Amino acid sequence: MAKLSGLLSRELTVYPTGGRRVWLLFIAILANFIASYEAQIAPVLPLLLNDLNMSLHQYGIVSALSVLSAAISALLFAPLADRYGRVKFLVPSLFLTAVCVYAMVLVETLSHLLILRVVLSFVDGVAIGTTAGLVRDFSPRMGRALAFGFWTFGPVGSNFFANAMAGWTLPIFHAWQSQFIISGTIALVSAIVILFNIVDLSPELRSRIVHSAGETGEREAAWEKPENAAISPKMREILQFPHIWALCIGITLFLLTYMTIASFGTKLLVDVFHYDAHQAAAIAKYFWLFNLVTLLVAGWISDRLQLRKIVSLTGTVLFALYMVFFISLFGTEVPEGQMIIYTSLLGGLIGIAYGPWCALFSENAEDVKASLQSSAWGLFGFFSRIVSLTVYFVAPLVVAASHWGTWLWIAVGVGVLVYIPCLFTGKGPWLRKKEGGVAHTPLA
């Protein structure tokens, strides 16, 4: 027990450089991936609904309560992670969630599913603030958007991986329980790897702002250290700034379509285009694959230009225009190959908007107080789960009264119209500036 406590209490007093920093960043990204993968259920949703004789509306209620549990957890544990360290809360949550995933195999009734998903979601809610804080800790601003692009490999990559795994193994095992045995095993092994490799920065290092990877070693004394760094971090400090709220609310509403695909993507493809469950899961994985690709590409471009807002705005406008075409396909017969292309484009355009926003939000929170990253991302986690709750409750009602197209029109309209004004509240440049005739890239 003492050895385990020691593993969870390790702190770096010197900022890591080179391969060491990259490795720690990878471990933080892996932790987010595992936390997200453990919560996956959408790929087997059609089979689960049939086996438990559960309606889409009933599943929506179960999911909504689960999301509310995760929202409370994210808001509760994020400030604790800022004060006491990320690792102390992240690693135990990974092991506890793996246990809950294995227990999913025993679910036989709606009440069993409800209890287990609520518990699993509460434990899983710890991950978003802790992993985002670790990614910020190990990524200087000059590479922040790309780092958070990889961080989104958690929810994005896990969706892709879960859909790919279901598309590959469901025709072999036929039962939805197989997916939870597979995911539980992968999660448990990964959690052990994370336990022996993850480490926190010391509180003093977490309070500093690093602009580039070159600001290490002998230059550490020159790092930017805010005047309020010595004060113990308190979440209420981040809540005093309206633009932090606006950025959170705007992006979470923009992600209404993303959350719909994450929760009901396979079900939507089955209902609207009449694919088999394993076909729908195989198609849906390309949404996540191309989303991941554009998150990385848009992040790299945003880092090179040191521009966040204009890249995100471009993705938002292109997404809105594309959705007009995509929704027009509903009710028509679309070959599987074409649907792969269409869903890939949808995922890709969302990625262009979302990746640079992650860097923008992290840097805006860092400017408020560098040591409050987990608190800021906990706030984002709370809002994102409240919006997910809305999706779980409202989407099935709208679909039952009308059809999936109506719900997506609502999701796109609300998301785009709210996000664009909120994006303007973020601190940071829109375009590259020139000073004295020489191109100059300001920090976002």
C-alpha cells in the first residue's frame, strides 16, 4: 500500500525535456483514451435495446442520469486535482472504471443498467479535468493545439476504436456482452501501464506558463510566473471571468451534433439508412477517424500560425454549410461506400472547429491562473455533460415526434448560432500581424 501511495505521489521539480516530456504527454493522452473507451456503449446500442426490451426513450433517461453523475464528478474533482495533484485522482478512477466495465456483462434489467452506468459515469468523470490538466502541463503553448488534438484522441479515438472493434468482433461473438469483456481487459492492462509511468509536475511548475519547448534547463528562471501563482488555487477564481463561461457554453452547444453521433450514431444509421448494426458500427468509425485526422492537422496549422479563433471559425462555417447537404440525404438510399465518405467529412469538419478551440480555452484559462487548468476543464466537462444530458433527453422525444433530420437541424442551428458569438469573447488574435514590415506571430 505504501508503494502504491508513493507511485501516486511522484512529482517532478524540474520541467521534463525532449523524449521524457513527449512520453509523459503520451501517457496523459493514453489515460484520456482509456477513460473514454471504458464508457463506450453506442456501438452495441441496437443489440442492447433489443436484449433488455428497452425503448430509445428509456435508454435516453439512463444515459441522461449517467451524464449528470459525470457532470457532478467533473466539477467536484477538478479543483481537488489542481490543489493536490492530478495523478492522485486519475489513476484510481481508471481502475475503478475498469471494474464497472466488467460488471456490465452481468446486466439483465433496466434497473441494473441504470445503477451501473451512473456509478461508472461518476468515476469516469474524474478523467476530463485531470487529463486535460496533464496535457497542458506537458505542452508548451507553441504546440498546445496539436497536443490537445492528440488529447481528443480520448473521446474521438475511443469512439473510432469501439466502433471498429464492434464491427470486427460482433459478427464473431454476436453478443453485446463481448464488447465489455474486451474493453474491460484493454482498460485494465492500460491502467497498470499508466500507474507505473504517470507523474505530476510540482505545484510550482504547474503555476508557470511555458511558451516553447526551448524554455527549459538554464532558461527556467525566465519562465513567466504570474503574480498570483503562490496563492493556493481555488476554482472560484476561474468562475469570475465571463469569457471562460462563454467559451465553455459556446463549444458545448456547437458539439450537439458530435454528441448526437457519439450517443446515437449507430442507431441513427440503422433507423435512417437501414444498415445492419455491424454495418452501421463499421461506417461510424470513419466519422471518428477523419475527425481525429483533422483535429491534428488543424491543430498543427493553428500552432504554426499561433492563431486559434480564425481556424476554428473556418471549421464552424464549413460544418454548417455541409450539414445542409448531409441532412438532405435522409430518407434516401445511400450505398455503404458513399456513406463512409459523407460521415468522414462530417467528422472532419467538426475537428477543424474543435481542435484550435481546445488550445484557445487552455491558454485563456492559463492567463487567468496557470495552476487552475483542471478546474477550467472541469467546468468544460460539467457543461459538456449537461449538454449531453439534453441530447439524451430531448433527441429521443424529437425523433419520436418527427425524425432524426429534425433533431439535427435543431442541433446544428443552436450550435452554430451560439458558438460563433462566444468565440469572439476569447482572448487572442484573429490574424497574423506585421510589425516594422516583418511578420510577427503573437501568442494566443
